[in-house]
Amino acid sequence: MECRKCGNENDQSARFCSACGSSIGAKDATTAAIALVDDKDSIVKEYEETVAKLAPDAALLVARRGPNAGSSFLLTQDQTTLGRTPKADIFLDDITVSREHAVIAREGGVYLVRDHDSLNGTYLNHEVVNEGVLDDLSELQIGRYIFTFMRGRET
């Protein structure tokens, strides 16, 4: 499917252009795609001490863009839910986020993000995913929120 804004050819199932982030396939966009946060060096410096104190099997999710920008969330459970429902472990109060949008699961030392059939999708490193592996400094976009994922390190 061709993007109306930049002309990039995208997969038929894509909701947003992989080149410019514009909504495709729908006349009215229901969410805004936000460019990735490029300055990972400043993120590492800002949270260096915090990450150094994390257990190797723990992680930190840092909100870099969106209504909760600057917030950080400690991931120590095997499953952490993200969504617009107040019952979510990470409550994302924004209309672009589904009630039960996604879950971050820790399985055998690996962190995975799984979309829960959300309306606007879950993006990992600027690509829509149903499931994906969260590597250190991965960018996760849910609605208008952009997070950076940071793993605890072996000492």
C-alpha cells in the first residue's frame, strides 16, 4: 500500500508508513506516529546510575515522549500490562492507547512485548509488531507514548 504523504510502498497490513510514520489506509488518522528518540547517549547518561543498581533480570522502561514523558517504570514482574485501563500495571491515560494494549513478559531472561489486538498497534524500533524481543535501548511506541527499554547489567 502506497503512503499518500511520501509515496513509500508499505505492507498491505500496515496502518502507518514505515518511512514517514503517516497513517495509511484510513482517511482519518486515529493516532499520531512519533519519530524515534535518536539521542540514546543522553538516555544512557541520564539513567546510568539507576540502571547500574538494577538486578540483572530487572529492567527499566523510560517514557521519552507522550503525556508521561520523564516517568520511569521498574520492570521486575514476569508480566507487566500496559494500557488505558486503570487496572494496568502501567496506566497510559490517552485515547490513542487501547484499554489492554500490550504486555511486557519476561521469559527465561528475555523480555518480550506482545500486542493485545490493540486498535493502533504496538511499535518496536519503529516497526509494528504482534510480538518482539526488547533489547537494551529498544524504542517502544504505544499510541503517543515512546519508551526506551533498559536492562539491568551483570556486575
